Amino acid sequence: MKNPWFLPSAMLLLGAIGGFLSGRNTSSATDSADADIARPTRSAQRSDASGAADAANKRGTRPLGVDEISRLPGNSNRIQALIAFYSGLSPEQLEDEARKLESLPMNERIMASFLLFGRWAEVDPTAAMSFSNTMGFTGMFVRPTILQSWASVDPANAAKYYADNPREFAMMGMMGGGRGPMGGQGGAAIIAGEWARQDPAGALAWANTLTTEKSQALSSVVGEVAKTDPKKAAEMLTSMGGGDLRDAYRRVAEQYGAADFNEAQSWIRTLPADQQAEALASAIGGLSNKDPQAAARQLLQMQDGEAKNRVLGEVVGDWARVNPTAAADLLKSQGDPEAQRDGMRQLMPTWVGQNPTAALEYAYSYEAGPVRDSALQSYVWSNQSAAPAELVKVAESIGDDRDRSRTIGIATSRWMREEPEQAKTYIQQSTTLSDEAKERILSGEPMWGGGRGRGRGRD
């Protein structure tokens, strides 16, 4: 496994699948864990694929292998079949299967890798880690899954390994960022969060022993506790020092806001004055997941500033799914152009899916400039219903040269698939697209590199 075949988007799968596997949070024997995995697999027997797997089990024959699973109809069936397959393998067999992953096309390899390494980490984590160290660049993409799955069943030893082998995890936390699953999350935070699911006091005690990543680990502990008991999580903060509190305040506030916004506000007023705005923004973000209209009302009462701008896009995105027109009015009422640009990327894709005509009219209601450019770019990128030729016309009205060229490139790439002759004529005559971009589009290559290297696709 020498090729860097993972894409940055794989980090989303890393957190989602790793969290799914370790979310069972089992400390019972392996047989019990296997039964838990098999149970949902047997309950999903509505398809021929599940019926075939069940029949094989009844006959006492071997379970389906990865090659056979990859040909099953239904992606959810494949995932459950892979879970069932890997759960029945010994650590030695899991290693054999890991060596076979390179023969799979990339999308299947990503899925199988995270399921395999997540399971391997539960039964022989040191072997899984050792194998990941033979994978070169790609090993760092599976190491967080191994660490999280290990911590889900044995956090103390996962923590010891993490402390004893810091160089293996040097790149962790530098991958991605934002609020996505495990995006930018360091190893200590991963361990602490899993430990807190089982033993919050023990997790907090361990986090307090750290010298590096202490703040992230403490925040992860209280954030995990806050999911079920924000009041208790708030009480835990009294044992933490000043520099460790900022992220923790935000994590607790977000869960508190979702559970009881009035209580959250009362608690936030007890915090240091310089922390209240950020905590309030997080509480509004939590409320927005449940009641975006109420969150919008609270947002309008906030003082202008970074904290308000940070949560604006989140509220706009949540409210757009319910009432895009109201969300659009909220966004337009805000005065910070940069925040409006960020919010536009949350608003437009949802609105375009519901009413592209209204979304485009809204985009053009802004004066020429960065905000309108962001709206038009988001409109073109997310519109799956309009004719590509019409999208090209919209893209041409974008003011920024770079954004305009990029967006025209996306629209013309679609046009090439539907009306190649007309698209070719436009591309060849274009004065906006670079010669390199024209060549890429006309040859059918992705706009930003890529290709069909080993494992990147299958004819």
C-alpha cells in the first residue's frame, strides 16, 4: 500500500465510520460484540444480498468475501456484510485482508479500510498500528480510526500507546478542520472522548495529566458529558484552569443550547465576560440544530462581531432547510460581507434544490461584488436541474476573474457531457478559460487534476 490513494474527503468517512464502529462502546467480550454486529445485519434481510448471506450461514459455509460483497446490490447491504465479514476474522486474517485492499477501486477501498481497521483495533490494536506504519503516507489516514476503536474498548492502553509513540501521530490534528467528523481532531481528544463515554471521571483525570493537547482532551471530555448532561459538564469545568477553558466553554454551551437554551443563557452569564460571546454563539448553534427559527431570533440579539459571524452560516444553513426565504432575509440583514459570503455557501445549495428561480433572483439582488459572486458561484455549483448552457451564462456574470473562470469550467464540464459539440464550440471560443482549462475540459479530465491511477477507478 504505497500509493497515496486517500483523498481529503476520506476524512469524513474516517470519523463517521470510526465513530459508528466505536459508538457501540462495548467493554464486553468479543463474542458479545460480534453478536451485536450480526444482529442488525440479520435484521436487514429484505434484499437478496442479505438473504444470500443468511442462507450461507445456515448452511455452515464460509461468509461472503470482499470481492463477493462488492458485487452485492445495495450499498447499505455491502456495509453490513463487510461488518459481519470482518467481525468473524482473527487478527491474522484481518492482516491478510488488509494486504488485499490495494486491489479494490478507491471508493470501495476507503470504505473497507475503515471498517477493517476499526474492527482490527478492537481485537489486536498493536498489530493494526504496526501494519499502519508500513503503509507510508496513507497510514496516517487510518491511524485515527485505529486509535478511536482501540480507545472505545481499552482507553487506558490506547492512551499509553499514544504517549509512548508520539511520532506515529505527529500529523494527526493537521488533517482538515472545522466541525466535520474528526476533522482536525488530535489523538488526545479522540481518546478522551471515547474514555468519557465509559468513565467520565477517569477520562478527566487522565486529561489533566497531559502537558500537550491538554486543552483539547479536557474539552473532548466535557463535550461528551454535555451530550447527555450539560449541567454536570458545566460543573466539571470548575476543576479546569484558565487556558484550558475556552474550547470547553464552547463545547458545553453548544450542548446546553440544544438541551435548554434558557438554562444555557443563565449559565453563560456566569462565565468570564470575555468568554460569553463565544459561548453564546455556540449555544445558538446548538439551538439551531433543533429550532433554527428560534436560533435566528437569538442571533439577531447578539452584538456584531466575530462570535456572531461564526455562527451565522450555521443558523442560515439550518433555517434554509425549513424556510429558505426567511434564511435569506436573515443573511441579507447582516452587515459583514465576509460573513455573508460564508453564509451564502450554506444558503444557496439548499434553496437551489427547492426553488432555483427564487435563489437566482436573490443572488442578483445583491450589488456586484464578493457577496454576489459567492451567491452565483454556489448557485452554479449546486444546480443539478438547469441546462449547462444557462449555467454558463450565470457564471459569466461573476465579477472575480478566478471565481468566474473556475465556475465556467464546472458548467462547461457538465455541458460537454450533454451537448458536446455546442460545448466544444463555446470552450474553443472562450476568452475566459485558460488554455490549460480548455484542454482539461475537452479531454474529459477533472478540472483540478486527478486521473485514473492504480486503484482510482474500474472500467
